[in-house]
Amino acid sequence: MTTQGYNVAVVGATGAVGEKMLETLEKKNFPINELHLLSSKRSAGKEITFKGTAYTVKEATPESFENIQIALFSAGGSVSKALAHEAVKRGAVVVDNTSAFRMDPEVPLVVPEVNEEDIAKHNGIIANPNCSTIQMVAALKPIQEQFGLSRVIVSTYQAVSGAGTKAVNELQEQSKAFLDGEELEPEILPVSGEKKHYPIAFNALPQIDVFQENGYTFEEMKMINETKKIMHDSSIKVAATCVRLPFFTSHAESVYVEVNNDNVTVEQIQEAIKNAAGVVLEDDTENQVYPTPLSAAGKPDVFVGRVRKDLDNSKGFHLWVVSDNLLKGAAWNSVQIAESLIKNNWLQK
Amino acid sequence: MTTQGYNVAVVGATGAVGEKMLETLEKKNFPINELHLLSSKRSAGKEITFKGTAYTVKEATPESFENIQIALFSAGGSVSKALAHEAVKRGAVVVDNTSAFRMDPEVPLVVPEVNEEDIAKHNGIIANPNCSTIQMVAALKPIQEQFGLSRVIVSTYQAVSGAGTKAVNELQEQSKAFLDGEELEPEILPVSGEKKHYPIAFNALPQIDVFQENGYTFEEMKMINETKKIMHDSSIKVAATCVRLPFFTSHAESVYVEVNNDNVTVEQIQEAIKNAAGVVLEDDTENQVYPTPLSAAGKPDVFVGRVRKDLDNSKGFHLWVVSDNLLKGAAWNSVQIAESLIKNNWLQK
């Protein structure tokens, strides 16, 4: 470690999240000594400019991590499974933005505004939660802290960029064709690699990731299990329905919560959210103020609006939570974890 | 009443729902003697072809309803308030597809598969429920009947056609502009006539209809109040979050329900839905089978998929409900009510 900064590797540098990782490192002026851009063999050789300097992307191998202190992984679960431990073996601390290690009891799963202290317990790997989980728990944390939290029922409205660059292109091309009165055979969504594909343009697909035996999708199970782990409370009842929609950026969520106290007011919930780190209250129905996917795109915060009390359950509240899925939902949160490792001296174990 | 059929007036014949009313009357071969197409002054004079005959649309006035037996209203609440009683005074029975009379205790609010018998109690006016309510109660009815129903929490995914022809055009033009890298000033959505407008293309707007003092939108309150009235149970706890999305046709709904019995299985819920009138089960996650807005468009049924048990509450289930908002959500349901009036001899009081 030099005073100039750290040797940082970005694995999956050519992907949608990788691109945002580099933007975030630049924006936050992250202390970098050497930057190594890594990818699959297929994408190796591409050139990427960072702070005015051109870098050639190299194929990620175990040896790529020699002399790396911080490795930001975002190249899919199989790459993380193959290489994260190799990186740790060589002295790097890995911040992994895939589902590979999220539910591993040895691996902290962290949203810094919610459970930053868990980073200290790492054994070389810290997992970045699923995008739709991150923004929800960031909004729920101040509620849990001040009023208790016993129940969450969420229905999501998720952007195609969460399914990668090919899905973004599919929405774009399909939409153009549809508006020209033509039809394009769907090939990517809902899940690249699945047997069936459905049109996403001017449609809604109630499937994100593959189905589990219990009838839930893997995305829904991620939201359920990760929320309990991050919030340190396996007794919170969580249910999720995840839906892919025809927009490019930001996930939105209709969230129902039950607190532990009968006498909480909407104003108290709004105040708690307003004062929470990383969360912005945009809630003024009289003036039609609420967040939307387009208004949140490109911003690092989690936006909350439409806070209202359930009409039947005095402990129930409804919220509308929106955030850029590639920033707070992925790259921004990963870099925040890396910053916390440095700031708190948690890099060395 | 002649054996050839009935004198029928369609009020709002030039609108999005009016068009579907005529399509439905034709498709169902509704017994029509004289057909009168009525509209606001602005749209009067237009020509519309029905079963090969051209009709000139006339301005709706009190006198338009002389000698009419069945009047299908779908020209906005103010037109219904001004003219429905005039039609009744002249001997017509009104099926009203606006919110003008829905919560009037003297006016039955009817989805034929749910509460057809209420039609008999009419005093000249029968109200057609809100589109998003109709498809939900059609799906919930078999569950209520067989297992009891105590709680409903719904998040909607609603098509722009529910906001009228101008909203449809706005989505189309805005989407084209967006894909061409241009920007079009929003003018219609979320609510025509409101102060602020937001882009709908590649976005999601958590506002349908105007906000009430309690923080809910009028659309959300419609779903809450109408459900209790149609299902004849004001003790059912209902919560709704209504969201406008960038697709043209069909509303989708993520619905959480609680039944009154601990031992109900997913298979029993699926079986109940499968056997219900007007409802089609499309639920086979192993083969990625579930309804979508595009797959339901143009069909008169309500489609249900993604049936699964809540993981924490043994009385809780999650469903995904999709239907064409202009057909079962509006025109189809209205014409079903008119058919029931005839079939059951409920036209005369």
C-alpha cells in the first residue's frame, strides 16, 4: 500500500456494471495506484479510457491478482466462483457483485448505510447484495431502527439494464421494430439462456432469473433471504414478486411494511427516511412529487415517495422506492464498501 | 322491445372504450334493433361503421334517449352525471362505465362472474367497476367462495390505454422521440388536466388519477372501496398501489391475499381459479408459462399465473393477474351486464 493509493482490479470491466464501476471510481476520486481491467477471454483486448489514460482489458486469470489489494468483481457468478478465492489467496480483498457468495455465512453481505460494521468480519470476500435488495433495505433501515420491522411485501418494477447490455439492446431494437409495425423475435429476456423468451417492448414479464421449486424466482428468493441477512433479523417476514419492465434504468418498488408499534405516523416515517444516510425523501402528493425511474437514473441515492398509512392495519405503511440499479444497486455500493475497507483499516486481517 | 332486438345507445362511441363496446356488441352478436352512437359536441358528426353500416355520431342530449332501452355510457363522469338520469327518465336502463355512480348505495356495481344477482336490484342504473378492480375481483371470487378472504394487498402495472386515446398517442410519440435521441415535452400523463406531467416512455409513474387527502390516489381508493362493495364484504382489508407503465394494453396486478384457512394448498387455489367463469389459469413455472399484458391483449378473459404460497404466512398466497383493460376491464363487462339484463328479464322494473 502506497500513500498514492491502492492496486485495484475491476473484473468484468466491459459489462454494464463494470462501466459504472469505473465511472464511480473516477467520480469518487478513489485512491488508485495501479488499475487493472479484467474480463472474460471474449472481451479481452478492448481498450477503455479511465481518467484520460487508455487501458487494455486483459483476460482474468488467477495470476491477474498478484499484487492487487482490492478486486471489484462483476462478471457473473461463475467467474467469481472460479477466481475470487484465487484473488484472496494472493492478498486481495474481493468485493463481489454476484450472487456467488451472498448467502455464505462466512461472507458479509453489506449495504454500508445498513450494516457497515459487518465488513470488519470479512475473510477476504465481501458480497454486494442484489440490486433490488440494496435499495429496499436502505429505505427500510431507518424504519427498522426507529419503529421495528416485522413484515415486508414488495412488488418490483425492474429495468432491463439489470439483465445486462444485451437486454438493453433487445428493448431498444424491439421497441423500434414495434413502433414501425414490425416484430422482432425475442432472444434474451426474461432470462438469457432459458428455453422461452418473451417480448419486453411494451410488455411486462413476471420472471426475473430462473424459477425455484417453490414457485418463486431466484430474484424473489434473493430479496427474501438477503434482506434478513443484511438487516440481521431472520424473523422479518419478507415476500417478493419481481417483474421486468420496458425501461432502461432504475428499479422501482411498491413496498408494504409493518412496524412494531401502533402509533407511528406517516410524518414520523417520512422524517426517519429524510434523516437517513443515502436516502432522499421525494414525497409531496399535493404537488405531484414522487420519484420515477427516469428521475432517479444517474444518481447515487435511494429515493422514497408515496409514504402512506395502510387503511386497515395501524402498523402498516406503503412506500414507493426508486434507485438507479447500476449505481446504488451495484457499482456505487461496491465502491462504498471498498472505501469503507480503507477508511476503517479493514483491508488487512 | 321487439323480437329483433333492442334500441341501444352507446355514449362515448368515439373513445377508446366506445370503440371496444362496438367491437364487443358485434362479436357477441348482441340483439340490436336500432343503434344510436352518441358523443360530446366535439366528436359529433364522425362516421363509424358497425356491421357494415355507416352511422353518424350525434351529440348526446336528454332527448337522445327517447325510445332507447339500453344505454351504455363511457364518456366520462361528468357526461354520466348530466345524462344518465335523463336516459332513465325516458325508460332506458343505463350501464355506466364511469366512476359517477359506483359507490352510490342505490346503484349496483357489477362483475357478472362475481355478483350478477345485484343487477336485479337496479333503479335504472348499473355501474361498471373500475378496470383494475374488475380483473382482480374476478380472480378473487373463487378464492373468497371456497377459502374465505380477509386481506388483499395489490400493486398494479397499468397500461396507458386506461387513460384514453391521447395517452396512447403520447406513449407512442414519446417512445419514438426517445429512441431517436430526442425529447418530447409530456402533456397528458400521469393525469390529463393535472398541473404536472411526467414522461411515460421508458418510465413508471406511481400516480393514476388525482391524489386524495389521505395520500392515496383516486384509482387506489376505487380499488379499495369497489372491491368491498362488489364482494359484499366490507371487512376485507384491501390496500392498493397503482402505477402507470409504458405499455398500451392490459393491466397486470401483483396480488397478495390471505384466506381464512391454514391448510389451503397452491393446487387448491389453482383448481378454484381454473374452474371459475371468465378466469383462465396460465401457471406452469417449469415451462415459463404465465400471462403478460401482450399475451392477454384482445382477449375477454382474466388470466392468472404465478400462484404461490407465502413463505411466512400459512394463510397467504401471491398471484399475478392480467386482463385486457378495455375488454373485461370495460367494454366486455358492460355488454355482459346488458346481456344479463335481457337474459334474466331485469330490464323492466
